[in-house]
Amino acid sequence: MNRALTRKWIWTVLAWGVALLVFFPIFWMVLTSFKTEIEAVSTPPRLFFQPTLENYVAVQQRANYFSYAWNSLYLSFGSTIVALVIAVPATYAMAFFPTRRTKDTLLWMLSTKFMPPVGVLVPIYIIFRDLHLLDVREGLLIVYALINLPIVVWMLFSFFKEVPREILEAGRMDGAVARDELFHLLLPLALPGIASTSLLAIILSWNEAFWSLNLTASQAGPLTFFIASFSSPEGLFWAKLSAASTMAIAPILVFGWMSQRQLVRGLTFGAVK
Amino acid sequence: MATVKIENVRKSFGQVEIIKGVSLGIEDREFVVFVGPSGCGKSTLLRLIAGLEEISSGDVFIDGERMNDVPAAKRGLAMVFQSYALYPHMTVADNMAFSLRLARVPKTERDRKVHEAARILQLEPLLARKPKELSGGQRQRVAIGRAIVRNPKVFLFDEPLSNLDAALRVQMRVELTRLHDDLKATMIYVTHDQVEAMTLADKIVVLQAGGIEQLGSPLELFHHPRNLFVAGFIGSPKMNFLRTTVTAVGSSAVSVALPAGASVEVPVEGGSLRPGSAVTLGVRPEHLLTSESSKLRGEVLVVERLGGTTYVHVRIEGGEMFVLQVDGENPIRMHDLVGLGFATEHCHLFDEAGLALQRSLRHPMADQKTRDRRGATGA
Amino acid sequence: MTTGASTLSAPGAVPVVRRARDKTFALKLPSIGLLLVWSIVPLVMTLWYSLQRYNLLSPGERGFVGFDNYTFLLTDPGLATAIWNTLLLVGSVLVVTIAAGTLLAVLFDQEFFGRGVARVLLIAPFFVMPTVSALIWKNLLMHPVNGLFAFLLKSVGLQTIDWFADLPLTAIAIIVAWQWLPFATLILLTAIQALDPERKEAARMDGAGPISMFVFIILPHLGRAISVVIMIELLFLLSIFAEIFVTTSGGPGNASTNLPFLIYRYALLDFDVGGASAGGVLAIVLANIVAIFLMRFLSRTIEA
């Protein structure tokens, strides 16, 4: 075997070793979800066993699970749509009609993300309580839309800037007013960028674990809350918990895999592309 | 009718003034070329007419109507961009039909117009393709087709040939000339290439640093440049310039000194010149000759043979370089010693400020219209 | 919104038409307005509450008390522990994720079999929601009786560790580091892949071995990406909450309480609005210090 091939195998073993090690906890959880509760807590822990779907069935039978899952869906998709509707016009304006203030405005918007949520926990909680928004989905939806807005604006801005200005000018010469430019030209061309931005926003909302834990309960709680409510399980519960968790994270693992590159752009605010 | 009038237009970006008070008029069906070096403001001027930039002060009239506050979409103009700016997500046919779709033209009418334009430009086999599948020249034609379909009052071209290779550029120049003749439309064309300007234009506007240096027909600019800048800009290779002094001022000619004791008599009106005044002599390479009897001699440094013509770079005693144009059959070689002769009737003289002195005789072709435009101002 | 010196005042000046900007203001208004409200109103309220004595359980007894809450907060021994824990947590996770992240990034930059799939596996933990992560580690791995770690330790004859009782902060750090390692790796890997291959080739022609390559070519190039990772992780790590909430609830005692959790406890367990607000102000100040550096950095790299 020549040197290059040997090296390749060394990297393969090393890298896969690390990858499997890092992935292992997730793997273990998924494995556990297919065990019976007894097997789940048996010592020594078993790698090979007769898999069963009873946990998934059990979780499905508990109607509660689906209402929490529905909340997660409603909140992630809903807040993303709201954020997009608010962000697209603003980003369009800033990308194509920049002023001297544009850069400052963008930076300021980003800066609102740097506020530690715990710093404003008290007033938000009190406002929500007084407006009867506690444990109400729409309340949390607004919060999510607002905390994701800076990232959505930022990412859309960088994607819009990639649309050549001359194409929009050609549209204008063809008789397009602002609305036409937006719908016939900008949105179709920026669609991939909008899709990745949405993906990222959905992931961030789905996994959000501060406001969801403090502002909701059984009515509006998303899956983060649902899982958290099992923080002191009785020993016989783990297999089902694993099944519920697996279902809770599966879609996001897929989304995350699809959106890796956008994640880098979005979460580093464009500093690394 | 599609006339354009620009009155004292100024444009600033922030504190920097790009267009410094430009006024000009464009007649119906005229092909006008804005030409000038990079940064002179020609594209900006075009965009002001198009409505893609806002005018800082002054007025733009199209067909007598003031257009300052009218948005680009409503001015009834069409523009062909340097980068073509085709809509990447639409087919060629949709690209060309877009403006009609926005104007809510019915489908049958749209298709008819698109096919008509496609026929003129030989785009019919490409109608279902997307821009990324086309070559540069083809995209260029689609951009023009998009403009034709609109049947605009004025066509605007922003350096449309700059991104094409040399051979294609020559071919497209010819096509544009014929297109102008076919469509009989008013066209405003921006380029930095003076060859395009000379070959395409009815009227050339030479711009520099935001102002008009000269405005006139191609031959008028060629034979009667108003100043040093225009003289040096129009014509390739560039006009030869020599700084010298006046030796004598006559009633219809001025004599100037040449190195090595030679002198040449230039047929211009003397004006306020006196013997001793500093002037610049200008003579084009095609108006210089080799002359055995000339007192002005020099060494040939470079010979550029193009086949049909040859350009000879000569360094005369005194150090100045002259470029001569000679016939392609001329066997002249590097390091030969030659004498330079001047076709005096084609020499130009410029005063200290760079302004041309009025020539005693006007060139017969300078006032000829390049096209017989029926119903226009008359030749 | 003024836009600088008026050009109309200069003699012989050119009048500048400024209509374009106002046209787009309406488009920007919702975003800017909402964010303005979101950032200012709660902040002002927190400041206001921090100067009050207000407990949600006894809402009748409210009153302005000046800086009493701050004094109380700063003399609470729990605060010192919380801040210290926060620093430990943040510091340890930063060090681990960046060190390991750099090495992993270099590793995954190499060509090897199944690189795409291996990368997906490596990235996965970042997308798992924090509550699930915490529970996986708490119940399946670190549980002193039934957890996998207990089994592994026992089978090599070692004592089992009761992670959450004896080493709570370490346990939390492990969980958080596991979650953020993919983030650091991904960012650094993207940065490495942006390194011009010609530079590496030039270095190899100059005789650089793998170590020199790493130290003199790769590390300096990564400098910027590492700063970005540090700043962003810093921002988020200062707010670690869910993992603590789900596993130790800050205990035993205050052993694994960080600043956010401390404030949470004041707010929603003690219902001490005044105290929690004072703590909130402290947290905001700390975060802003980091944010200032991050903003300056971004302002230099942003293209607008």
C-alpha cells in the first residue's frame, strides 16, 4: 500500500472513531427507544436485543405527546413565517436602497440578539402574565419571531445582495414597479437563500430552551418543555422517554444536515462563509 | 416622435459632483453616442435619462415632457445593459415578453411581438432556452430583443459590446447600424471605445469629468476637434502632439517652429497669437509622410505591420515620438533613418489653453449627415 | 433622521435631492420598530424593577428602595458562586470546544473514506434540543446506577461516579461541550476549507512538514474564525440554562448554579422581582462587555 493510501486509512479510522464517539449518545438513545423498559435499565447494558416498537406506540397513544409536537411545529413554522414577512421588506429596502445608516442599522439589529434572555426574564414574564399570554402559543410565537428576526434579516440581506442589481434595474426599465420587482424577480432569484434562512430559523425555534421553559406549560408547551417535564423520571420510564426524544429530534437532525452551510453563515453573522 | 432634451443637468453622489451641468438635444431617430474615458460620467448621464438615478438639478425632457419625477418604469424607454442583465430564471421568450406581461398585453399579442423581435435578431431557435445556456453574443441579442419588443421611444445602450470578443464586436457593430436603420428609432449609446462611436453615431457627445467637451458628427469631431482632449481622444492611433512656438502669424495661416530648424505653415486663423506664443501642433498619423527632403529627421524605433497598413514610430532629434501611418507595402525597417513631412492642410494648432484655433477651411465632409433621415432636419 | 452637514449651506453649493431614503422607510419600519420595542421596553422595565421592592407573592407591598436590591445581591454569597461557576463553565467549554474543534477541523479537512457521512454524525449533537441532550447524559450515560458510564467504570474495576451529586458543574460542562463541539468544528472546518490550496502547496514546496504547516499556515489563517467562535460561544454560553434546569436545578446547593439560573431562581422560584431584576441588570452588563468586542469585530467584517 502506498504512502498516500495508508495515510487515507489512518485518517479514516481516526475520523470515524471520533465521529462515532461523538454521535454515540444519540445512537444510544435511539437504541434504547427500541428496548423494553426492563432492558433499558438492565446491567450490563445490552447492545443486541430484540427490538420493539412498543415505546413508540405508547408515546403515540398518549395524546399529549402530539399536542406538544404540534406546538413545536406551530411555533417554529409560525414564528419563521412571521419573521420572514416582517424581514423581507426591510431587507429589500436595505439591500437595494442602502443609505449611510444601513450598516449601523444592521449592526444594531444584530446587537439585540446579544441581550441575555435572563436579563429580561422578569419584565417579559410580568407582561405576559398581565396580558394573559402565559401558556398561550401566540405569545411565544411573537417572542420567537423577535429573537430570530436579527438572524433572518441578516441572512436574507446577504442573500439579497447576491442578486445582481442590474437585473432589478432591467426589470424597472421593463416597466416593473416595486411590487413587480419583488414578486417576479427578487423572490424567485433569492428563493434558495430564503429557504436556507427559513430552515435555520425553524431549527433555532424548535430547539429554543429558555423562553419555552419559562413561559409555557401544558397548553402551549413545545417539545422542549415536554421532554424537560421528565427531568425526574421514575426508573421504568427511560425507553419511552428515549422514543419521545428520538421523535422530537429526528426532523431537526434532518434539517440540520441539510442546512450546514447556512448555519455557518447565519450563526457567525456572516463573518465566516 | 422621440426627442430628448437635457437642460443643465447636474448629478452628485454625496459630496462628489459627477455630472457638472450638461445640456444637449437629441433629435428624433438620431443615433447619439456618449463617449469618453472611464469616470467621465457617460453611464451616469445615460442612467439619468433612463430614470435609474435621480437628477440633482436640471431637467430631462422626453418628447417635450419633463421626466424628472417620472419613475424609470413609466418613461417608455428600453435599456440594454453591459452585462445584459437577463432574467436567469426565465426562458429567452419569457425574458423578452416580461415587459408586455407587466403591461397586461394579451398572450397572442405578446407571442406575436416576441416572435417578430426574435425573427429580426435570429433568435427563433433559442426561444425556449435559459440565459445560462447561451453564448455572450446570443445573450446580447436577447437583451436587444427585450428592448425591441417594448417598442420604446428611445433605446438606451450602456456599453453593450464591451463584454464581447473582438470579432463579435465588429460583427455586432454592423448589426446595430442596420438595426437602427430598420427600426428608425432614436438611440442613445454609451461607450468608451471611440471606434464604436465613430462608426455608429449620427452625433457624438465627448464627455470628460462630467462635462461635454464637444458635440458633433463623427467627421466634424475628427476634422475639427475643439480642443486637445477631443483631438487626442478621437482617431486611432492617437494624434501626434508637439509643443512648439509660433514663428509668424499671417492672414490665413500661422507658422510654427519644428525641431532641427524646420517649420510648418498651418492654415488656421491667427486670432490673438503673436510670434513666440506657445502652441501645440497636432497632426494625425495618417497625415504624416516620409519625405527625403525634410529637414526634420528621426530614427525608426518600432514598426507595427498590420498587413494592409503599417504604423511607424519615429523618434526625432529632440526626443519626441511621432507615429506615422504608411502603406502596408512600404519596406521601412527598424533603425532606419527617415525624414518627416507634414500634409499641412490637415494640421491642427492648439493654443496654450488647449483650445483649437479655427481652421481656415472647413472639411467638406464634416457637415454631411451620415444618414439620410427622411423628414428630419434635412442635410 | 438628519444626514450630516447640509450641503445647502455651503456657498455655491449644489442642492441635493434626498427623496429616495424616505420611500423605503415604511418597509423598514416594522422590523426596526418591533426590535426597538423588544430591546428597550423590557430593559427599561428591568432597570425600574431593580430599584423596587416587589415580590409577586405579596404584590401589595411594593416600594421604591433605590439600590437596596443591588446591595443585597452583591452581598449574597450565592452570587459569587454563581459568577464563579459561570466563568468556569464558559471557560472550560470554550477551551475544550476550540482545542478539540481545531484538531477535528484539521482532521476532517483530510480526504478519507465516507467523509460526508462521518461529518453528519459529528455535527448531529448541535441539533439536538438542549433538554433532550441533558436527559440523555443524565439518565442514559451518567446515571450512577443504570447509566452506561457506571457500567463501564465498574467493568474495569473503578468506582462509579455520581456525576450530578459530586461533580455537577463538570457534568454540565461535559454536556454543553458535547453540544457545542460540532459548532466550533463546523465553523473552523469551513474556514480551513477556504484556505487557498496554493498557499499550502507553496509551503510544501518550501519543505514544510505537517507540524510546521499546522503552526505557520493553518493556525494563523484560523485566527479570525477562532475569534468568531470564541465570541459567539461566549455570548451563548453566558446564558446556559436548560441543561441546568433539567439535570441539577443548580444543586447540590449552589454547586452548579450559574448566573442565569440564579436569576431564574430569584424570579420564578422566589418570585423576587426586585432581586431578579438587579441580577438581570448584572447579566446584561456582562453580556454587553462581550458584545462590544463582537460588534467592533463584526463592524469591520460586515459589507453593507
